[in-house]
Amino acid sequence: MHIEIIGAESLGVRGLCCLVVTPDRRVLVDPGVALGFVRNGHMPHPVQVAMGRTVRARIIAALETATDIVFSHFHGDHIPLLEANPYQLAFRDLPPEICSKRAWCPSPEGQSTVMGARYKDLASLFGPNLRIADDSEHGDIIFSPPVPHGEPDGRQGSIMMTRVQSRSQAFVHASDIQLLNDQAVDRIIDWRPNTVLAAGPPLYLERLDRETRNRAWRNAARLLENIPTVILDHHLMRSAQGPAWLRSLSNRTGRHAYCAAEYMGRPPLLLEARREELYQTMPVPEGWHDLYGAGQTDVREFFFSFAEKEIRP
């Protein structure tokens, strides 16, 4: 089994996209990407936009060879969108053969009106190849019943976890659980994976109280106690606190917790957490975002103009 994490916050974008390759399948989970539209009063910096475009290209390449496409839920950083903003993956960018792929998603029942509409868009794209899969088993792929997106009583709906088996190896993609629901973590441990990729807690949100943070910590420790390789990213790595939280967790448990970048052998690239710093060190020309969104400029033009300004005597 080979696991390639394509997009995550420690890889410079919002998302939790990965490709799982077994002798029989190429399973692409959550082929979506986004950039926080506004953070600390700033829209995405061109450095982020450039990374977003790179990750989009990698996702599109993975879609071309995938045998199975899994959508854990219908948020815009996890799926392609019919009406995407300039920083997301749009339907118009998808390879034409995508409609022939096997696709799996949770039931739209109980989801918000917007999420239900996105399900209908995906159903129109894939036709009968899109199957409602939560709480089902299909050979070497198992899907969980709906589990909360974050806190059990939150307003973000639910997500579907995925387990992929290949001989003696098993991988679990736990998407946006944020380690805030004990039952979801119980399910992961019961599945006995060798590797799990999950969203850690959103430490950057002030509403996350001490009790909730402690629950996330305890559940992360439980994963480390029971699973050989634990990768925690997504919401956790949207702030500079994320790497320190992982280091402290590893030191306290004596077991190493990875972020996506580290697992992939790359240095963490927390561009969203550094957005304000990027604007200070690389100022953006006024009106750049309007021009980019209208397709009248691109990131190369920005970098060329920046480099020219920096080297001008």
C-alpha cells in the first residue's frame, strides 16, 4: 500500500486530499482544495494562490488515474464545485473521463440546503457511478456511518470515514472529525489500521474551550497508543500552534505524531498561518485579487513585478 497526501494545511492549502494505491485500486479521497477566503482581514496571498494552483494540478492528475473517488462530505475544500471561487477546484477543470469513475459519498439526508445542492451537482456529474456509501462495505473498502464534523452538537453536519485494506495493511481517512467525538475515535481504533490521517482540533478558534481542547488531546493520545502511524493535520495546522501541539503530544506520549508534510518528507508550509507575515514581507499591488478572480492576471505576473522591484537599484 502506498499513501500520498496531496493537499493539506501543512502542504500549503486547505484540504485533506490523499491517494491510496493498492494492487487493485487507486482510491482518491476528498479531491478538493481551498484557501481561506479571508484571514486576519486579508485575502489569500499570491504565494498561497501559487501553491493552490500546484495542488489543484496534482489532484487533477490523480483524478485521471483513480479507480475510486471518495467524498467524505460536501464542504468546498473536500470536493470539486460547480460554482467554485478562484481558489477552489471547479467542475470545468476536471478531466473528461471522471464521470466514468466509481464514486462514493455520504447520504445527503440531514445535510444543509447548500450541502444537498452540492450532492445533486456531484450526482449530475457522475450519474449512476456516484453511490451513497455511508455504513457500507465494498470488498477492501469500508465506510463508516455518519460521524460528527467536529463537536457532536456543532452545526457543521456529519462526515463519512473511509477504511482501505490491502493484504496486512489498512489505512483510515478520518477527514474532519477534529478529534472532538469519542465515538468516532472508537470506530477508528476498532478498525485497527496501520495508518490514520485525520483532522486535528481547530486551535485557532477562540470558541474552543479548555474542556474541548483537552478532549481532542485525549483522543489524539488514544490514537497514538493504538495505531502505529498517526497523521494529524487540516484544522490543526491552520495556526502556528499546530506544530507545537504535535511536538508536545509526541513528547508526552512517547509516540511520534506526524503532520502531512512531515509524513511526505517535506518541511511544513503553513501558509495560512503565515498570511499576515506574507503580506508584510511581500506586499500585494492594490486590486490584484480582483484582476486574478476575473482571469486578467496570474501569480507569475505578481512574482515578476515583485522580483523586479526587489532587485531594482
